[in-house]
Amino acid sequence: MVSLNKIAAIVVGSLLLAIGINFFLVPLGVLDGGVIGVALIINYLFHIRIGLVMIVCSLPIFVLAWFHNRDLLYYSISGLLFSSYMIDLLEPYQYYFIYYIEWTAFTRAVVGGFIIGTGLGVMLRFDCSTGGTDLLAHFVTKLIPLNVGFIILMIDLVIISVGDYLLPDDTLFLSLVTITAGGLGTSVLNWRKPAL
């Protein structure tokens, strides 16, 4: 049965992700963690659309989910497809935002990370997501008895470290600020998540 709450969470969360990525991170060349971070690295290096790269990078994780947790898979696919579409849809407007609003790089990293984290938090609160490394971390916890948040943090740190090595600009500090603010944005909405 289709849940209107989950559909609304996917729409709102995807819009927040698209705003945070296009209007705050991309103009600075800053990274986020997870599949979004990998997509940003590939976008910065090869100018391939972020949403498209997110879909391609998520395919192996979704194949794994197909065999282990199909319920979680369906809303994750919907979240991934819609958020990828919204990210690519808003991409042409990112430089209009920069032109009319002047903020420091640090402020953009904090606000962008928080908006992205809030978007993910909205989705997670209603048991949907964009899949990606969140799903991967969920499966890793079944093999290794570690906290899922710790696994996500480790994956994020590896991704931004690789990005810092591959990309010409030194954005490691701003990327760390982004994932920290994103973690706070996600946590605020899921602090005491009620059972659905």
C-alpha cells in the first residue's frame, strides 16, 4: 500500500537535497559523504550529472538489498530516483543563487550540509531514503557489530579524503564541516523517532 507520508517525505527530502547540493556545495567544489560525495567527485572531475552518477553508483547496493531486505529497497529506489531527478533539474539554477546571495565559504558549507542532512533526516524519519551508503552500512552492521552511524562516518571520511586527494582545490576542511552539519541535520529530525 502506498503511504502518502512516505511520498511527501521523499518529495520534501529530495528538494532539500537538491537545494543543498546545487546552491551550496557545487559552487564551492565541496564534498558530502556517501554516494552523493562519490557523485560530486565524478561531477567535479568529468562534468557528468550528479543525479545520474548517484543512480549508477547505487545499483550494486540495490542488488545487494534485493536479496536481503526488499521492503527497505522499494522506498529507497523511489527516494534515489526522485532525488536524482531533482538534483539534475535544479543544476542549471545554481549560479543564479550565487550571484544574488553572498555568503562566506564556511557559511555555505554549514548551511548546505545542514540542508542536505535535514533532507535525509526527513526521509529516514518516514523509513525511506536515497539508499546508497546508508543501505550499505545497514548490511555491514550484520557482519560487523558496529554502530551504523559510526560505519557511515567512516565511509564518509574515506570518500572526502579520496576527493581531497583527487581534486585540485583544498576543500577537506569545508567537506568535514559539511558532513558534520549534515549529521546534525539528520539527527535533529530523528532524535526520538516514534515507531511507525
